[in-house]
Amino acid sequence: MQWFENWFDTHYYKILYQHRNDEEAQFFIRNLLKFIPLNSEEWILDLACGRGRYAKFIHHLGYKVYGLDLSKKSIIEAKKFENSHLQFEVQDMRNFYLPQKFQLILSLFTSFGYFENIDDNLLVLKNVYEHLLPNGYFVLDFLHSDWVLKHLVPHETKLLNNIHFEIHKYIENQKIVKKILITEGTQFYTFYEKVSLFTPKDLQEMLEKTGFKIINQFGDYELQPLNSESSRIILWVQKV
């Protein structure tokens, strides 16, 4: 079993990341959706949507949204908010299938590069390509490896909801690894997060190999141009 197949389904994941800045994320989404020409009658796909908080926000902005995630528990939570224009389903991004096509597919907040087999990332991109309408758009928002290496915090501890989290971060096999040690009462657990340290060039080459044309590249959620000091790699590409 790969790390993401159990970690995202635990309540510890939600507790550890409860501090995530929704305001910043919504600011990014507002900027992005204003920037990309879209038709409110066509659907948007949020790939690896988690519990649906960003799919719900995009829907709030007036769009039809479909969310996919591998985590059954996350989708159960997201489905509480379903309606005719907001739908959720459990599927694996490597082999998902939906009968409809989308004008825009989003991979937000580093929901890519999780796999031990690097070719699985190409399977994701191929699936994205096949599920887009002609001339449809894909946005890939990924960590910037240079920024991560410069700001890496090797060790930290957190006490959240009376649960002790000890977090170790290190580089192994061209991946950033986060080892998460959890103590709750007399119970002890260990989980991992592992994300490939793809460079902008790596991602551009994979996207172009799949058949995408790069429209623009951004380096942060304000949509400033991508450079070596950027904290993010945000690639806006088009199906050709």
C-alpha cells in the first residue's frame, strides 16, 4: 500500500492540517478563475478534491464542479454538499473515467507527484488530457523544489487536540519525505508523505509529452511570474 492510500483517510490528517489558510487558497482560486476564459455552462473538474472545500468554493463562484478523490472518507464528507451542479466521486487519478468532458481540470496545492513509479504521473496527465474538451485547460499547482530545499525544516513537534505530532522532513530518492509520528494516549502511529521533487522543466516536459501547450507559468498565488525564487510552480496549459 502506498502512503496516500491510508494517510488521507485518517482523522489525523484533518487535524494536522486544520491550520491551512483557506483565505489564501480562495484568493488564488479567485485570481485563477478570473484569468482563464471559462463558460459557466461547462463543468470544471477538481482532481484530488479531498473533502471538497475548494470544489465547494468554486461552485459558490458560479461554476459547475465535479470532484474526484481516492479517499472514501473524504468523499463521504464532500457528498453532504452535493447538488445538481456539485458532484463528488471516489476514483484514482491514475485511471479515473467519467463520461463527460471538462473545460478546465485543476490539480491544486501539490496533489501530484505522489507515486513510487514515475510513469504513474504520466498516466494522470494522459487521463487529464483525455477528459478535457477540445482546447480545454489544465492547471497544475505544485511545490517549487528549490524553495522547498531552501526552507526545509528537518524536525518539528505539534500538540493538536491533545494529540502529539512529531514531524521529520528529509530528502530521499529525489522525493521530499515527511515522516509523521503520532502519539494519542497510549497509541502510536507512523505515517508518511512523499512527493517527487520535480523541477519546472520536469513538469513542462511531462506536460508537453502528453500533448499540452503551455500558456503561462506562475510562481505564487498572486500569479506573479515563475522564477528561481518562487514558492510555487503553477502551470496553465491547454489541450492541443
